[in-house]
Amino acid sequence: MRARLPQEQNPWWTPKHDWNCAVQWCLRYPDWKRELASLPDPSKGIDYSKDRVQTSGDCDITAEMAMRRLELESKVNLLETTAKLCMPEATEFLIMGVTNEYITIESLLNKGMPYSKNTYYRIRQKFYHLISKRI
């Protein structure tokens, strides 16, 4: 069995609380995708067919919806671009592995992931390190 590197020598070492924060953040990805799919496109929220458009002063639902959509899209994009940076050849396997707590390494290998178990774990460690720095 190989000896593990001390924490100071491992370039992808992440403190425990940052690691846990990154893991929990990634597990929300399916919820963000579902919410994005259910949100209507805010650019279609205004109907200009009437003589004049009325809005209330303080509450602008279309703007709030657009801001929520932008927030969700930026989170999804951050996760996907970080996964592409870490594992460009098999990004979908990394995304499956970090966004679903019930997917095991064996199921990823059975689905055709081109990496070994140790390589996948090293890539996942790099991913969590990078995502913890970006969120």
C-alpha cells in the first residue's frame, strides 16, 4: 500500500469544512436544474400587445424571476465548467458522481467511465478543491 502524502504536500488538499461545504453545494445541482426547467423565460413575461404596460412600483415579479434564473444558471455553469476543467473527456461521469450521493464508483465504472477508481478519486479531490475555492 502506498503511503499517503502529508496534507501540506498534496496540491488538492482541502480543509474538512470547505470539503463538506463543496459536497453539499454540489448535491443541490439536480434541484437547480429542476427549478431552471420549471421557471418560465422572463423575456416572455411582458405582453406588449396592450396599449400600455403597467407595473407596480415596488414588486417586479419578472425582474425577480430573471434574477433567480440568472443565479441558478451561474451556479449550474460554475459546476459544469469546473467539471470540464478537471475531467474534460468524461465530464458527465464526474457530474454524476458529485451531484448524486447514491452513485457509487462501481456504477460509474459499469456505465463506461474510462478512468480507474484511484484516478477518479484524485480527479474528484481536485474538483472539490477547485469548487470550494470558487463558491
